[in-house]
Amino acid sequence: MIKNRVVLQAGETVLTDDGTALVVHVDVQGIELRDIRGQIEWVPWPEVTMMQSLDTSVGDAPALYSFAAQWERLGEGVRREALFRLGIVQEIVTGFRRGHADLALPGEPNGTFDPASGVSLTARCERMGKLLRHESSSERAGGRDVSSISGRTLHNWVKAAEEGGLLGLVDQRRSRTTEVYSSIPLAWRQAAQDVVAEFDGDVSTVNLREVHRRIKVRLHEAGHSIVAPKRASGRFVAHLMKTRGATTRAQRSNKLRGVSGTQSYAAMVPGQIVAIDVTRSDAMVWCPVRGGACSVEIISAMDLATRMILALRVVPMSADSHDASLLMYDVLRPFSQFVEGTEVSDWAWAGVPERIEFYPDDPDADPDCSGVEVSCPRTCRSLRIAPGMQGEHSVPGVRPMAVRADHGSIFVSQVFRDLLDRFGIDLPLSRTRRPIDNGILERYHETLQRGLQQLPGYKGRNVAQRGRTVGLGGIDDAAELLTAPELEKFLRRWIALEYHRTPHDGLHPPGAERTDVRPIDMFDALLKVTGRLHVPQRPDLLYDFLPTRWGTVGQSGVELSGLTYDSPELEGLRSVPKGTFRAEDRAMPFHYDPHDVNRVWFRHPDTGRIVEMPWRKAHLIDAPMTETLVKHVRATVQRRDSGLRLSPTSVEDEIITELGSLLDTVPKDWRKRISAATMRHESARRDHAEAEVARTVADITTPNPAISQPAAELKGESYSMWAESWPYTPEERGVEDR
């Protein structure tokens, strides 16, 4: 290591490219040095530096800067060998091992090597060879085998030192750090680089022999007849392939680094950018429908500024666009969790269903925090984390400005894009096949392994890590494996109690000393800078995240997607005039849950309340009625009846028959489909039950009439209460965000 501060005085030595030089004079401008030949040279101070000595007991050694820069690049063993040779050469030339009479060791000068004795250089080298063989076990040998060093070798060392100085004594075979491929023709090297460049992770990698064959083919096609040295060309190709990557995964990563930026985008405030992604769960769960283990996926949302996990859901393989929409629903909702003794509650939306506090009695709360828009500190994480594990833990809700996602089909779907557009959220997608664009959340998936590895169904990241008995066994496995809802509950606990409370090496408070902080502490720190977060909180918020279906209400109800729905609440809406809800017809908007098509919902225009409307034949079947499953059954029925067009009533009857028998004895080819439908249907029922409890509690505890105000239409076909809960217009939002 080269250092800057240099302190010297007369009589000390400086290591130069010619060997050891003695300081004879020191002044403010520089120093005078005398080499082993007695020549005086003046060196200015900027040319002198300190470098690490090979002898740790001595400390740093002064050296000329130009020499030290080359010297430090050599390996330690190479430098020790060169200094050993330097001592021998200096003793042969001057009679002093250190090269100067002022630095004479006991017994020096040795008359055998004294130049004044008149002995020739060749004779002195022969005498030194005999002396070294005699001293092969001495301290000077340093464990080296010097018995084979001949006088001729020593004579060559002296000549090398005269021509190249100390660097001329370096063993070139040991000091070679990079291969020089100048002996390979330029056209051959270019062809090799072109062939190796094709290995970018998209094609399978091959061995070096095949690479050489492809190089020869490319040269032949170009009309070249070139032969390259076998050893040099082999090393050159091996070097290129090593740089490219030994595996396709490494090759793909190296290719991505070539197009990645050199700086990260700094998310400065909570909610500025929320990253979402789906990953396969590496812990298998128990599926009652299949009667065995099955795989699921985990879809997560992370606030990039604070690394807080805002939402998490366990979904079947593979996630759909509605799963992504419900994840965004969870992002906007603040959750709390209680630890009392050894009991840990699940995430609850503001206490739902145990308790609900839309307008908390908080002395520090905003006195105006009433109405459908809750902008009091509790929405912004007034639920303080207790110093220990006991107490109340919170997961904040944020209103994202942008959502970062990859090009997965569920994120680029029109359903998800329409949802984000309705809420005024940008969707900056990662570049195609560039997972590092969402690298923070991808890295979190690796951290998630800490939680999954605690479970009995953990199967490893790949087949090489998988145990022999994972996913196998009988019905007894149900007592060990978690179900999908249990896995979701476990992961939510792990996030709130471990991940959010563990220091993160990527989180450092701005303007403070670099210290790793916890995600939950980072959220608190940035919240003090950004101020209050405005997050819409309504008990019927769920229905803003459901797709809208338009249907004309008749005397028998309304037909949506081949199913007929009816309710007494439709009285007075069965024969509305044209243009009541949209200008072109008499159609009315309904909220439609693809994971629970047993019912639909509409907002009553008179009261503004969400009203549930069941399928007319829902009482005849107890099956997981999801949109995907119903479409599959309908297609099966139509194929079986030779493609005949069936009436809605006939199709409904066939669905009841098919799904009723499926639940009794599920055919093998239907088990995966029924399993996924059951999982999604149960999750939808939990979401709607939670919203129903919230609405009931809000009716009792909230006298505010704003909760019952009718909603407004958005953009002609969008029917949502979002406009009422939004704290300001999009134009005002843009000004404030800047």
C-alpha cells in the first residue's frame, strides 16, 4: 500500500529502481541519493512515497513513487525473491550486501568480493556460487534451495540488474499476472470474441473444444486460413469464457450488468415507489382437495424508501390479475398486530374484526380527521412499536405514487392497468428481461427464506436442496404442513415481528452517520420529514378494487356472465329510464368479484351503501364459484353437447350438476383446478366478511353522514367512491407532490 507522508533524514535508505540508495542530504525541496555505484541524484519530495515493507517488524519503507507503483503490483513472493537476488548482486558488485559502506554488516567488506582486490566479475560470481552452496542452510537462504545456483546464473543476475535495476531481477515467470496474446493473429482473436459473445444466457453454454470448433468454422466462412498457437489460443478462449460466465445464469447476469445504470433511483418518501412481485413459495402447503401437499405463490408489496412490506398474500399457482388488485387493496390499508404473552394475532385492518377505530380518540390527532377520509396520525402509524416484543405492532398503509413491477401477465393486464389508472397511480415497468430493475424486492425473496425454512414443508430453492421425503407421504402430513391461510398468517407474523424489526444494511438515515436501521424505524424517520400521509379509509374500500360489470336490470334480476342475480334491493331500479347510469342505455354498474361469482354488489344510488345481490341458484350448490372454474365448466358442457347454444338456465343447471358431483369425488384431472378455486374462493369470502364487519361497526360508531353519501361516476364507465375520498384533485396532487 502506497502512502503519502514521508519523513527522512541523512543516512537512511530509499528503495529505487536501481536498488538500494542512501540518503546523503535532505532539504525543503527534496533529497540527494547515492546509488551503489557512488553516483549522486537529487530527487524532489513529490517523487518520494512510503510503501508497505515486506518486513512487518520494520514498518513502512520509503521508495521512489515511479518505482513503487510498479513494485506494489507484484506478488509478495515475487518481491521477496527479487530482494534476495538484489542482496547477492550488491555484495558481488560492491562487497557490501546492502550496497553501501555506510551500511556495512559485521565482517564487511568481504575481501573475496571487494572490487579493489582486482578479482574479475566472473570469478566473483563463481566464488558467490560456492558460498551460497555452503550457506544453503543459513539465514540468508531463507529456506530457498540455493544449491543449484551456478556462477553463470549469478553473472546473468548482475547483467539484469545493470540493465533493468531491481525490476530486472524479478522472476518474469512468477510475475506474469496477465496473459499477453500478441502471438495470436488479430483476425483469430476477433472471431473468438464474436463466438463467445453469443453466450448471453439465452443459449446453452458449451465446452471449450466446441468453442474452438465454432471459431474455426467462422474463420472458414470468412475465407481466412489462420493457425493460432495452441497454448496461447487455448488460454485466450478460456479467459473469454471465464469473463462471460461459467453458467447460463452467470452469463445472463453479466449481460444485464452491461445495460444497467450506475446509480440507483432514490425513493425519498414512503409511498413514492411501491414494488410488487410474485415468487413461488419454497414451503409446500396442505391441500384438503388434493389430499396432499401442493405449491403456492407469494405476492408481496414493498415500500422502496423504507423496505417495509406493506402487503402480502398467499395465492394458488399461478397468480392472476385480481390477486394483484387485492394486493393493492392491502397496500392502502394500515394493519395492526397484537402480541400478548405467547399469543400473536393476525394482521387486522385497523383492528377489524376485533375492533375498529376509523376516528380514534387521540389527543394528538387532527381535530378535523372526520369523514370518509382518515388523515389522522393513526393512519400514518401512530400505532407505536413497543420496545420489546409485547404490545401492538403496525404495518402502515400508503397511497402509492408509482408501482414498480415486471412484465408478468398479471401486471400488464388491462384489468390491473385500469385499476391503477382509476386511482392515479403510475406503472413504471421494469425493462424486459431485466430483473435487476426490481432488484430490491428480488433480494427480499431471498430474505424470505429465513421464515420459510422454519416450516416443515420447506423444499429448498431448487431440486439440489430438496429433501427426499418433501411433498410425499400419507394423510398424516396434514398434521404437519400448514394450509395456505395458515402460511399467509405465519408469514405476516414473521414480517411484522422479525423482518420489520431487523436492521437492514441498505437503510441509512439521510444526513446521519452510516448506521443500519430497521425498516419500521426508517418509516418513522421519513414520516417526520414528509408529514402526514393521506390514505383513504372506508369500510367499503374493497369494492373500489373489484372490476365493474354493466347489466340491464329486469323483472327477473340481471344477467351477468351467464348467471342471473336478483335481490329485493333492486325494487325501484328494475325499469329505470335510459341514461340513468350511463347515457347510451339503461344498464347499471355492478361490482364483480372473479373469485366469488356467487354474488355481485352494487352501490344503491339513494343511500350510497354497498348492497349484496346473490346468484338466484346459489343456495343449491356449495362449490368454489370462481369465474375461471365456471367458464371451464360451461365450456365443458358446451363441448359435450356438440357445440349447441344452450340457454342460460340450462347452463346454470349443468353447472350445479357438474360442480356438485366434483366436490363429492373430485376427478384427478380436476383436482388442481378445484384446489386453486377453493383457495381463491375462501380468500374472497374472508375479504368480504371483513368488509361487512367494518361496515356494521362503522354504522354503529360513526354518526358522520358522509359515509352514506352516494358515489360519483368517474370517466363515464368507472363507478367508484374514490373521488370523494381523494384529498385533492389530480392537478393539485401534482403540485403538492413536487
